Amino acid sequence: MKKRVLSIVLGGFLLITVAACNQSYEHSTADTAMSLESADVNSTPAKNLESQQQTTQRKIIKEGSIRFETANAKDTRQQLTTAVAKYQGYVSQDNAESYGNRSVYTLTLRIPAAHFESLLADIATTAKNIEQQDIKALDVTEEFIDVESRIQTKKELESRYKALLSKASKIEEILAIEKEIETLRSDIESYEGRLNYLKSSIAFSTLTVVFYETQPSTTSSGSEFTSAFKEGWDNLVAFTLGLFYIWPFILISIGVFFLIRRRIKRKKRKTNESL
């Protein structure tokens, strides 16, 4: 009897111990699962942020300048305007100057950013000798996102003020809210202007092209004779005109000369008579 009771007690004790172990294992498993789930949830924003950074298109402003010598400046200008039209760009500024035997052209080109390098390659083929080239790529992604965010924030605040304005009943409140809305609207327009400038600069790159043609100097004897004859004639005309300006002084000088000469003759005559 005692042995039977002892075996029952031992069996119950074993069952309780096994149940406790099973429960502890289940709690441990559940805690681990919750911990992993929590870790996965916490890591999701980081993964999304990393994915967004990878997919964000960089905002790049490309601009540059190039200077070179060409054999025929007029033909080069025509080739450039044709290339710009082919790439769907335009000429924003066109200047031409001459210095002695040199003709200098300055063109400011606006070209879609995707065709910037292609246009540079076309210019390199037409250039006789590239003297200077300066190309810059400015990353304005951070500023672009910041300006967009500021515009959105200002517009949301403007909407809230408009909602308050519709509920305002006192004149003081209405005037104060309208003043805030006016300030917000001014800020929004300023930021939108900056954003439009960035969009335009990003979409169209700017390239300043300076090219010149040097004409050979001509110093033949025939040209020298022609130049000397022309210069001599100009000097003669200038001398004649100068005489017309001073003719009264010439007449006075002639009169004084004859008076002095007449007095000298009288003195000589008196001297001869006294002898």
C-alpha cells in the first residue's frame, strides 16, 4: 500500500515538472518570436529610408564654358546653332566683336541636360584648337528637397489660417490672421520662384562658347602706297582747313611784315641822304 501511494506521488510530481518545463519553453518561444517581430518592425523604416535614398534621383545643375580658335567663325557659328536646334536647345545670348584682325563670337547656349555631353563632343570636332574648357556639375538635391518641404509646410499653415479666418468674428482677429496669411503667401511665392529656377537650371544646362578667327595680316607694297597716299591727302585737307581757321592772323602778319619792311627802307634812305 505504501509503495503504491509513493509511486502515485512520484508520478504526479513528474507530470507537474514536465508541464512546467513545457510552459516555460512555450513562454520562451513566444518571447523570442515577439522580440524578432519587434526587431523586424523597427528595422522596416530604416529599410524604407535606405530604399528611398537609393531611388531618389539626384538634382544636378550642369554648366560650363569653352574657348577655342576656328578657321571660319561664321561657319562655326552656323554649325553650333544647328547642333543646338538638333538637341532641342536654344541660344540665349549671341555677341560678335572685332579686334584688329581677329573676330570673336560669344554664344550662351541652353541645352537639355541629357544632351550636354553630346553637344560638347560636337564642339570638339569643329574646334581648331581648344584653349580653355571648364565644366561644373552642382548637386542641389538637398536644397531642392528642402525648398519643396518648406513650400508644403507653408501651404499647410496657410490652410489652417484660412480655416481660422472663416471662423473669426472680431475685426482684430480677422486683421491679424490676414496679415499672417499675407506673410505666408509672400514666403510661398519666394520659395516657388527659387524652386522654378532650380527646375529650369536642372532641366537645361548652360554652356558659354567663345570662339575666334584670326585673319592673316596683309602688308604688300601696293597697300602701303595706297595707305600713304590716303594719309597724305588727309593731312593736306587738314592743313587747308587749318588755314581757313587762322586767315585773320595770316593777314595781320602780312600787314605787319610790310610795315616793318617799309620803315627799314625809310631809315636806309635817310641814312644815304645824310651821307
